[in-house]
Amino acid sequence: MSNGGLNAPLGDMAKWLAFLIEGSPGDVVSVAGKMFAVVNLEPPHSTAFKCTPETFGELVERPGIIPAPYMARNMWVQEQELGDALERRELASLVKASYDLVVAKLPK
């Protein structure tokens, strides 16, 4: 995937998130056809993911994180600018938790 003119830190972070699970090439990251994260690879590189109701309440209190448009009722949040409100390690943990939430709902 080309850098597309992104500045290195945000471009690398956006690519890292897009390829986080099983090398997903698009900006929607999914497992078994169910999305658990969305990354906008164009500036300002927003990202959205599913979380628990408790985490949702905590995250939307932070500047730079909002209820995800059209998905908030499903407990999705959006970091408006990737790397602005969440450090990489925290974001990785939250995306992993999103993955776990989606996997837990898959048919056995």
C-alpha cells in the first residue's frame, strides 16, 4: 500500500491500524464479515471501533473522541484525528477489545 502522501507518523499509524488483524487491506477491519474497526486513510485519519458501554461512556468524555456517527447506538466511538486523543498502545488495546467483542457474538 502506498503512503499516499501522508506524513510519516500518522501514515504509519493509519497503515498499522488498517493491517492490525490478518492484514486487512481496506479501511474497514473485520472478522468473519463483521467489522470491528474503521480507519479513514485520508487526513485527518479518523478511526472508529466498538467498545463496552462502560468504555464508551469514559471515552466520549475525552476531547477528540465522539460517539461514532450512525454507530453510536451500537457502542462505537470515533477518534476524530488518529493519534490525537489515544496513544498507540491504548488504541491497540481498544481495537483488540473491539475484536474480542465482535468475535464473542459470532455463531459458534
